[in-house]
Amino acid sequence: MNTVSKETNTPLPSGKGIPGPFSLADERFLKDALTESGFKDVTTESMIVTCNLDSPQEYTRLHQSLTQLAIHAMLAKETHKRNEEIWNAVAAEITRYADSSTGSVSLDNETICVCGTK
């Protein structure tokens, strides 16, 4: 998301209620949202999930297919050609995480598991 923001000269979205996977990244906000929805005994646990991909290009394709509304909004005013250039910049940036011998990419991501009863 940082690369798209930089390439489009668009600030990163911030604030409560912004749609996308990061809107529930605050454990307190996540617990409150579930409690307000009628869940009880809400608990959360953070864990690391490793995403293994064959290449930076595969990462980029995955990111394009799963991308959030905020990235679509940042790219909306760009031409098709410029969109391609921006996604190429994303692939180039992720290359720094690629294994030098295989080209594969392994990224650790924090995820929040949540449980409650209704």
C-alpha cells in the first residue's frame, strides 16, 4: 500500500471506519465491534502467519486480486498504462524480500484471531 501511495502521490487512508483489512487491526476496536454486535466473552489472540509465494510477481497478482477499496481508490484516476507501471513498482519493491537463489517470497504477517459467543 505504501508503494501505491508513493507512486500516486496519495496519502494513506487513516482513521476509524476506513474499509479494508486494516480497519480491524486494532484489537480493542475489533473486540468492541463484536461486543456491540451482541457477542459475549470476546477474546482475541495475535499470531504470525507466513505467506509463501513463488515470486514477487505472484505476490503482486495476489495483492491485485485481494486488494482493498483504498488501493482501488488511489488507482482510480490513473490510466491503464500508469496502473501497470504502479503494479510493476509494487513487484520491484517486494523483490527485496525475495530469496536470492529461488526468487520466492516469504512474508510474515500478524493476524488477529477472535472468538466470541452469541
